[in-house]
Amino acid sequence: MPLDYPESFRELTRELRRLPGVGPRGAERIALWMFRSPHASPRALSRAVETACAQLKTCKLCGFFTHEEFCFLCSEEDRSGKELCVVEMITDILPLERTGAFRGRYHALGGKLSPLTGIGPEQLRVSELIDRIAAETPSEIILALGSDIEGEATAHYLAELISSTKVKVTRLAQGLPAGGGIEYADQRTLQRALLHRNLFGTP
Ligand SMILES: [Zn+2]
């Protein structure tokens, strides 16, 4: 007899290991939890995954989740087409939307440039972005990308690419977190806060 779990359990852990951030031990722990925990509901989970995969599509314009051709954000008629906010992931859209500070349109790239993992512009929704700029003629493109090395590289790449269209390109301000003191900020954050300082008070 081979010293291993039954095939169905091994199959489950193999699939769980494909999830981001789940290693071999984590996959076993999750699989065990599904069958042992009174809080687990493996059938409901399986149904939810199946339903989501069957029903969820990405919006033809911005890339956000939708059940229709266009998402609820792109379907809002009073939303301004003058500002187009570019984000890395679909999941970056709602946090920005919830601030209530932006009423323009969004465009999710589906990731960021990462040569080491083989992600180039062709793997992202870059050509769709260029098509949208041509079709919607926004007056400003806001790059709401991460401040890590790959986010920076993506921002520079896009700024260069968009420069030929003469549309104004801006980036989210970077600096101190709200409610945070100087002594808790790391050096890189402080450097950026100094670099991107704003005019304050009457000169
Ligand atoms: Zn949309």
C-alpha cells in the first residue's frame, strides 16, 4: 500500500495548492478543515465557485466584474468620460470608488509589467487602453498604480506610450499615510513625501 492519502483527497489538495499563497501544508490544512470544521460548507463553496465561473464576465470597457456586457460603473450615464483612471487589478476599482472622490471612468490592466514572470504589455489590457483613449478622448489619464518597482515601471511605460496622444497623464500622490507620524514612515515613503510635496497655505 502506498503511504499516501486517498486519490480524491490528493486531487483536492493539488487544486488548493494552485491558489495564490497556498503551499503543500496549507492545502492539507484547508482540505482537512473542509471536512472537519462545523463552520465549513464544502458543497456551498463548490456551488459558489461553479456559479461564479459560469456567470462572471469582465466588462468589455473597464475589465470590472459583470454579468452583462458592460459593468454597472460603465453603464452609469452621468459618469464623466473626461477622466480615465488606470488601475492594475479589477479589485483596485472599488476601493477608489468608495472614496467618493472620483466620478470618472476606470480601466483595469489585469496586472503590471513583470519581465521576470513573463508579463509584458501583450499580457495586459494595454492595447484596449489605447483604443479607449482614441475612442473616448479623455482629457486626463490618472495612473493609480502601485508604488513598487513593477508598478513604477508600468506607470513609466504607460506615460511614455500615452505621451504621443497628447492627453494629460497624472499619477496618484505618494507620501505619508493619513493619520501617521513622521517617525513611523520608512525612508522611501519620506523621500516620496518630500519629492511630491504640495503647496500649502498662502504664499
Ligand atoms: Zn466597466
